[in-house]
Amino acid sequence: KLKGFTKKEDIMASWDFIAQDQKYLPDYQGKSKEWVEFERDLEIYRLHQKIRHEKKGRQITWQSVDMDIYAQLHQQYPEITTTSIRTIVTRTAERLGEK
């Protein structure tokens, strides 16, 4: 608790505890970093949602959806792999608050 006589040194000495404690707050969002690959990530995420919706009711696997995305976007984004697609989809869903 901050008091009128709390010094910067007191806060700095307790900062590790404060940072750890913050993570358990319900509205904690972590660091606010610029989303560098936002356009790419959003395009991959939307394509993922579209493919899953189109194949709804059929037996689908994550790998088949990732391969479809890779086939459609590897020319535009040569750095992506099927593994990075899965990571991008998961991270984007979390960032958009859908998970």
C-alpha cells in the first residue's frame, strides 16, 4: 500500500512482488506491445475461421486446416510454416479475446 512517506526505493525494492501480484488481477493485460504483424495474423486467423466454417460437420483436423492456409498464403508470406500458422491462430484468438 502506498503511503505519503513511501519512497521510490521502497517501490523498486518490492517491484518483483508487485509485478508477480499484478498477473493475478482479473483485468491484467500484460505488456502493451505494438502488434507488428497484425495484418498478416488477422488474415491468417480469418482464413482459418472461414475454412473451419466451410468444413463444419465434416471430419477435420487442425493439420488439414493449417495445410489449406499454407497452400493459399505461402506465396504471399514465405516465412510462414504450418507450425507458425497454429501459433498465429492461437495467439490472435487470445489477443482478440476469443479464447
